[in-house]
Amino acid sequence: MSEPAAVPSPSSSTSGAATTTTPPTPGANTARGGIYAALRYTGIPESWIRRPRLPSRNWLIFLGVTSSVVGAYVYDRRKCREIREGYVRRVEHLAQVPMASSDLPRKVTVFAAKWPGDDDYSRGVRYFRKYVKPVLVAAAVDYEIVNGKRLGDVTRTIEDRIISKRRIAAGLENPKQSLIPLPSSLSPQQKEQKELQGGSIIVGRQTFKEYMEGLRRGWSGGLQVRDREEEVVRALDGDDVFDEPDDFDAPVGLVADGEPIPTASRLSPSTKAFSPLTTPYNVQQQQQPLSSPPNSKSPEDLPPPSSIPPQPPLLLVPFTNYLGFTQMPLMILDFFTQRHHVKVGAECAYNLIMGSTRDIQHEGANKLFEEPGPDDLTFDRACESFYKSSVGKLETTVEKERAGFYKELPKRLETARALARRTREPTKDEEKYPPPTEVDLRSERLKKELRWRSDLEGWKIVKPESEVTWDERFRGVLRIFEVPPEGSNESEAASS
């Protein structure tokens, strides 16, 4: 008897249904295959492609911070380029103005003093070259840089230049002339006129203070040529630092003061080396000083002038140098806002190129009971609040260095004299590293005193407590570059 056919159980039917698959729709893989393959081969995780989702919290923070920093940097640099190119387009046609072969382009003098507390003395020069120079170069304006390496260098440079001009005008000094006459050589009057037409660029308030002090010294002192090193030498001659003890008997080979004979102070001054560019006529002219009339006064007796001749107009460029750990946030902010410096530098250069000037404004003590008006001597005063706090202790620091040097000097001097007189044999360390001689110690002392006195003198000029030097003779003589009026155009600058 045949067995009945087995009825499939629900479980077997379910398992059979599970094993069967629905055939894919034709063209489904083909539709998404191109995009899917492209994304998969770019390295994006496959889970992201199947089910896109937001990145994790850490990734969102990283992407947000990075994109913000990059975006701020790119935006700032693009704005810098746009501002600079805009001002360059406004003045670049001035460089196409034809000139004669013997003519010289307009030339300005850039003064940049050392920022107090910064070992890098060329910060101001770099600021000028980065923000002001591009517009000047586009207008074919030449420039000369006077960079102060130490505090007070700009003051001393201007003072020496003014005294030299006054001596030439008084007939006490011959003007410098080129050995080879050139068609483009200018007379002293023509050089002075070119300086007045060019102008002076003052970078920062510390430079403004040194410039004004140099003007006052140059037009207020005598006409004698200052040798500052010789002045320090004469001031140091009165002390007894290098004097011998009273009970010292000078041995053979020494003079009465105990100084070895072959030293710099015992040698006769060396003659100047021969130069192939120096002709016999020039050598004879250098050896013969300029003769003066019998009734002429000495340079010390000539009084300073009661009035000052016209001076080159001044372009005041604000400049702040951030230093120190406490100013790090300002440095970061300054890095992402360079467009403000570019705009200020381009505007200053444009004002100089246009040549619109006004008299310097200083009320001073003329109006004691009235509301003070605009004063150019307060230019960029806020930058002095960013000086490092250690700069205010410069006088104390110099006094400590000086006291430490003079405390060790007697012992070093005793060692140098003992070895020079052979009263004892040198040690192994002294043979390997010879100690300085007495001549070296004298030279070291002179260099240190020059540096200390120069720094203290310069700090007295630029410290925040000191105001900008003012002389009533400056009124009506000094002029400041200003924003040109709206009706002016670049063609007027080209004609001037």
C-alpha cells in the first residue's frame, strides 16, 4: 500500500522561502554603479556611502576650527592684495612720465629708530618695506634708509648732518665732491632742493622723538665737530681705575705709569692707507685744512641761527611692535588683520606721492585757558603703552652691569699685569685660553662705556615720560603730509 505524500511543514516552507532570493532588477547596479564606485575609490568609508551621517564631535571641532582659521587667513590676505593693488593702480601712471637722461627721480629719506626693548633693530625698516614701499615703487619714488641700531642713533645722525651743512654754509668745511664728475652730479643747492621736494618718512613715535631732538641739537649747538668717542675717553681719564699702586716700582721695559711700552696709547697715530682712488691733489688737499680769514671766529664762538631754513616735510607712519608673552594674543590678532596695516601704509604712501602738506600743529603753552586743539606732537602716543616693562628698568640694568664690570676689573687687571711682567707663570688654562691684556681691558672698558652712555642717552629721549622735543623756531618751518583734498588728482603730483 503506497504511503501518502508528505505535507510540507510550516518550518520547512519557511526555510525554503528564506533560501530563495528575489532576482535583482535589471539596471539597478548599473544606475548607482558609477557614483558608488567613484566615491568608494576616493577613500571614503563604505559605511558613510551607504548611510551618510554627521562626523563625530571631535571631527566637527577639528573641521570647524581649521576651516575658520584658514578662512580668516585667506580672507585677510585677499583683502591685503586688493587694497595694495587699488593704490598701485592709482599711482602707477606716474612712473610712466618721461624724464630727461640727466634727471633723477624723486627721493625720500626713511628714518626708523630702534624699538625700545627689541634686540632686532630693523623692525621699523621691515614695516616700511612691507606696507609703504610697494606704493612708492609703483610711483617710481626712490628712497634712502637711515636705520638706528641703538637708541639715540637717529638723533646723532641728524645732528651730525645738520652741523655738517652749517659748517659748509659758514665756509668751515668743503662740500663732498665726487672724484669723477658725472652729468647727473648735483650742486649743494640742488641737493637741498631735491631733499625739500622729496620729504622724510618717520616710522613710529620713537623715531619721531629722536628726529625732533636731532633737529633741536643740530640747530642749537655750535659748529665744532663732535667726536663722541674722544669725549668719553676724556671723561674716563680722570678716574684711577688703571692707576698703579703707590708702592709699585716700575721694572725695566715699563714707563712710570706701569703700562707696557708697546701699547696703543704709546704708538704714534698711523697714517692713512694708500687708496688708488686718491690722487696726489686730493691727498694734499686733505692734509691742508681749510684756511680761515684772520678775523673769523672759531666754530665754538659762532651763535646758533635765530631762524631755521625750510625742512623736508614729514610723513608720520604709525608703528607698534608687540613683544613679550603677555602680548601674544595681540600678535595673533595682528597676524589675521594685516589688511589694516596695508591700508594705513598705502594711504601714507599715497599722501606723500600726492605732496599735499600743512604746517605742523602744536599749541603748547600758547593757549593755557582754552580747550587744546589738534597737536601733531601727540602722534601715535598709544603705542608707548606696549613697551616691555623691563625697558623701564634700563637705567637700573645699566648700573648693575657697570658695577659688576668694575668689580671684576681689578682682578682681571692684576692678572694681565702679572703675566705681562712675568712675575708669575701662566696656568694651564691661561696657556690654553690667554686672558685679555691691559690694552684689551682698556678697549673693552671704552666700548662698554660708549654703549652704556649711548643707551641711557637714547632712553631719555624716547621713554614715555619724555615729550616730543619742540622749538618755537620749528613753527612755520616743519610741514606734515596730509590727505590730499578731494579735488586734487594724480596729474598734479606728476607735475610737482
